[in-house]
Amino acid sequence: MSHGDVDQLDAPPPISAELRAKILSDPNVAKMAAELEMDLEVFVNTVGYYMNNPGIEPAFLVVSDENLKKMGVEPPTAEALEANVRASVEAFKAGQAPSGFDDARKKTVDLAAEGGQPVAAKADPGLDDAVKKGRTNVKP
């Protein structure tokens, strides 16, 4: 770590030439580095590092209160820091809480596993005779 105005982690390691070329093929990369006031090489290595390590969380910079004041930034109060941490914890809890859509779904109708018995048709001999008579009594 350096011991200048800002204590920070060392820069990300250099990336492969292929990945560097891929990142630099985007015309916005140089603009973004300039906007962030970062050296292009450091910016490209940083982007490449996170592309190669997608599960890595970004590191925080630690700056003393007196160095923040030198940079024109008012250091947060202990109360403001506590409120921020509490709000962050609540946000994490809310994001991890199960929604109503995650509950196990209940069956709306409980069907018997075996099923019912088939309905037995009762033959009506009189119906058969009535149908036959109706067919024979058709007038041409």
C-alpha cells in the first residue's frame, strides 16, 4: 500500500494482449478513462481484471479524515456512517427475503392417487327397441 494522501491497493496485474485489444476496441474506453481521470493502461488493466474475475468485489479506498479535508471533502460523522451501515444492512435483508412467489405452491384440488371406478353403462332394452322402431317408421 502506498502512504501518500490516499491509501490504496496496488494496481491490478497486467492482462493478456488479446483481452487488452478487445477492451481497447471499444472507442468509449479511452473516454471513460479520461472522464475518471485514470491512466488508460491502469483503466484497461482494471477492466480486464474484473472481466477475468467476475466474482471479485471492488475494493474500497481508505482515506483519513484530514486527507479528505485536504481534498475538499467533508468527512462523514459517526452518526452518518452508522445510518449508512444500517440502511445497507436493511437493503441486504430486503434483497434476501423470500417473496410471496417463492412459497411452495399448494395443490388446489386433492386428487385420489388411484382414481375412481369407471361408470358402468346400464343397458335399457326398451331404448334399443324404440330406436329400431323409429328407424323403420321413417316415411319416404
